[in-house]
Amino acid sequence: MADWIRVCTTADCPLGEGREFVIADRVVAIFHLAEGFFALEGICPHQGGPLGRGCLQGCRVTCPWHGWQFDVRDGQHGSIASLVQPGWPVRVEGEEVWVQLQE
Ligand code: FES
């Protein structure tokens, strides 16, 4: 069972935006939707772009390098059904955002 790791505060990632954090040698993209916070592996599977710095529209983030899109809730690629970006469970305790990083 992986440990829960504190990533940021809720204020660090405003509603409707994403942020990139490096935690335990992993690049973690945190996204803040009205329904909660979500975490994806932050390195785009196309050519390594920073998903946490992409544009978030609704539940979909667009990689800033070449425009691949992912649903931040489950990592599903916007047009390639077989491609799912890994993500991790998130919980919010008070004003702190925690992620359960798994291999
Ligand atoms: S690196 Fe993300 S779309 Fe190319």
C-alpha cells in the first residue's frame, strides 16, 4: 500500500486550474474541478510535455506542447480509446491536498 503524500494546499491550485508538483521524484499534475481535486502523472505520454501546465477546460486538460487532451478525472485520452494516463487517488484534509502515489 502506497503512502499518502501531502502535495499542496487547496489555495495552491485554484478552481478550474491545474498545477505541476514534483513529489518523491514524480511529476504530479493536480487539477481542481468543482467536483474535487484530481491527480495525474504529470508527464505527457506523447513526448513528455507538462500536463500540469496545460489548459483546463471543464474536465479536460490540453497538453501545452502538441495538444493531446485528457480527462483529468480518469486519465482517458480524448481520441485514443486505448490510452489512459495514470493517475492517483486524492483526498483533501482541511486545506491540504494529499495524493496516494503508487508505482
Ligand atoms: S508532449 Fe503532450 S501532446 Fe505532445
